[in-house]
Amino acid sequence: MSLKAYDKKKKLAGLLLVAPAIIFLLLFTVRPIVDALLKSFTNWSGYANKQNFVGLYNYIAAIRDNRSFRNAIGNTLFFTVVVVIVQTSLGFLMAYFIYFLGKKLQGFLKKLMYIPVLVPATAVAVMWKFILSPEFGMVNQGLRAVGLGSWAHAWLGQYDTAMLSVIVVNIWRYLGFTMVLYYVAMLAISQEICEAAEIDGANKLVMLYRLFLPLTIITTETNIVISLTGCMKSFDLFYLLTAGGPGTATEVASMVIYRTAFQNFNYGGALAMSILLFSAIGILVFITRIILKRVKESCGVE
């Protein structure tokens, strides 16, 4: 068999092996996206076959006329920025702290912090509703026990604390995931580099900024992108904890899309909002990747 014929057979075998994955991707990812994009230009109700073409009306209505959607986008962006910054920072610091502990304590803390990631959203919501309860919640009871009863709040029921409460719950739930990714990245750092830094007189704080932070920058990018996309799509915790209230304090984009589709039966408008949200996520990820690429270049990481 000639080398050319062998190469052709090798390529054909490769195509046959990836063909099921490509077909699956086309049928269950590309096709639904294209279908949603086309129907976003119609007045489809979701239940009738009638679909009249309305052009850009759904997009214009979502941006210009739908105050709820604009407010929800603002809430979503605020939630995303705060969670990404705090969760990424805390995850890194927790991983760095655990890295220097004994193996038994490391294993215990890693398992303890990762448990919330495995808990269903419904269980998380029920637990935190009890913790943040105005009358019987652990937070308010603790404040009253130390003489700070004036600080007690209806944390999920007041406009100025509802969003921050959901942010705290979300960070508590996913902090373990961020921490584990950082911890694995830190384990990959050569011990020789750490020992050389210690010989040169670097303390733990110097090693954090000059060694561990630059060498885990790729993991930082991964954590930020995962957190950003997850936050922009957030729905379950908001729906279960506050249902968007009080008022519209915690109403996020996914909730407006849900209400538009399943309560107002305006699937065309909901699909237009979904495309806008999808585009916003793509733009934010693109900008984040550009910024982090420059940071990686400044750190000498490819």
C-alpha cells in the first residue's frame, strides 16, 4: 500500500469516528440555534402553527419598549460582576490556604467546601430561606444574640438586601468548584520553583503574588469564563429564593424570558430575548478573553 493511499484511509477512518459526534452536534445544537434564530423574527405563540414574519420587531421591543427586560439585564450584569470578582478571588485564596495545610486537613476541607456544589438548587434554596428567615433564621438570631438586633433584616424580602443575599448564596454554592480548580493548578506547580523562592527569602505573601498568581493565570481565565457564563444564565436560585422580588430587585434576564414564553405565550419575543442574552454572553466572554490574554502575556504565560 502506498503512503498516499494509507493517508487517505487514515483520514477516512478519522472522519468515520467523529461522524456520530458531528451528526449529534448538528441535530441537537446547531439546528435548534438556527431554528430559534429564525423563529425570533416571527410572532409565534409557541402553541399554534401560525408564524407571521415581523422582522426586527421582537428585538426592538425587547430593547426599547420592554422596561422589565432592560432592568433584568442590569440586575444580571450586576450579579455577574460581583459574583465573578468575589468568587474567583475567594476561590484562589482558599486554594492557596489549603495548599499549605497537612494532607488530612486538606482532604477534609476540600470535601467540605465541595459539598454545596453537589446539593440540588431546591435543597439549597430551602436551607438558605430558613437561615435568612426574618424571625427564626440563624443569621438574625445570631445578630440578636450578640446585641446587634438592629441589624436584623428580612434579608430576602427587602429591596436593598435581596440581591446581595442571593449573591452570597450563589458564591457559597459554587466556591468549592472554583477552589478545586485552583488547587489542582497549584499542585501542578513545580516544587523546585517553590523551594527556590523560599531559599531566596520569599514569604507566603510574596509567593502568592509573584509565583502562584501568575502561574495559575490560565486557571483564572477558566474560572472567570465558567462563572461569567453561569451567572448570565442564572435562573434557579433567583426563582426559588425570591421569584424576582421584592418588586424587581432580583429579577434577572432568564426570568423575564421564562415569563414571556410560558406565561405570556410570546415565544417569538422570548426567543429574541434569548438571542440577545446569548449575544451578550458571547461579547462578555470575548472581551474577557482579550483582557486575560494581555494579562497572560505580561506574566510571560502563553
